[in-house]
Amino acid sequence: MKKLLTFVLLIAFTITQAQEKNTERTWRINFLNPGVEYEMPTGSNSTFSIGGGVGYSGSYPHTSVGKKTGFITSFNPFVDIQHKWFYNFDKRKSKGLITDNNSANFISARFLTRSESLFGSSNGTDGLDFAVGPTWGIQRTYGKNFHLLFDAGPIYYFDTNGKGYYFPLMIQLNLGFDL
């Protein structure tokens, strides 16, 4: 049994190493929502990214604190975590398009948390809220290092008081530079 397990693991390792590696490690500085991001490969077509900074955001319905209602804007410290699965590296390469710095389309699992507003209105919650959900997106590198990321998808959001709800569309737009 040990020999069979060793053989299977050796074959799996060989196949994994033989696959073309499409993803790469990338540090980014974003300026639309000022912050830094680190993206690292988890497979030949997947990455894990973690970013932090201060961003512009709006309120979520159903989590308003106090008497404030409607659309509330704020600037909040945030931590954004995504696991991305890229699906069109080969197609982009066959068309002669770049795939540097993980330039491709993806689906992802996203987790976002933000704290109290630094200035502006409140973020509409008790000071700390969370959002989780699937997204579809694109990221591209233009020139040597200009970075664009856009993704969107439905989310479930909640705060530390247990208020939460589904929201049909969360949108992210990042512009910055790959280092």
C-alpha cells in the first residue's frame, strides 16, 4: 500500500511540475483605492492575493447604524483577500497577447473586511464589516507595469452585530503599478 501511495504521489508531482506555469508572484501598488497587494501562485492557473489600504466605499443596505439611511460614502481601511482561478491564459497566448503579471480573465472567491470610516460619513455599520462572495473579473498589465483589475459579483455582507444580507453586485476597480 505504501508503494502504491508513493507511486501515485510521484506521478502527481511529475504531472504538476510538467504543467506550464502561467501564474507568477506580483507586488502591486494601487492608487485608485490607495494600497498594496501581493499575489502569489497556488497552481499553474491560480493565485492567492492579499491587499490592504484605504478605500472609498458605500454603505450596504440593512446595516445602517443610528438614523442614517440611504447611500452613505466613506473612506475606510480595508483588507481584501482573493483566490483567483484564471481560465484564458492559453487563448491569450495563442492570439499573441501578453499574460505577464497574471494578465487574464478569472473567477474568484473574495473576502473583504473594512473598519470604521476615517472621514466622510459612516460606512453604515457598527465599525467593522465583512463581505464574501464569488466574482468574475479581468486583470491586465499595460506597457511594462500599469495594472488594471475589474471584478464583480454577488456578496453576502455582515457586521459584528450579526446584521447581514445578500447584495446582488459588488464591484471592484483597481488601477496601479506592478512592481
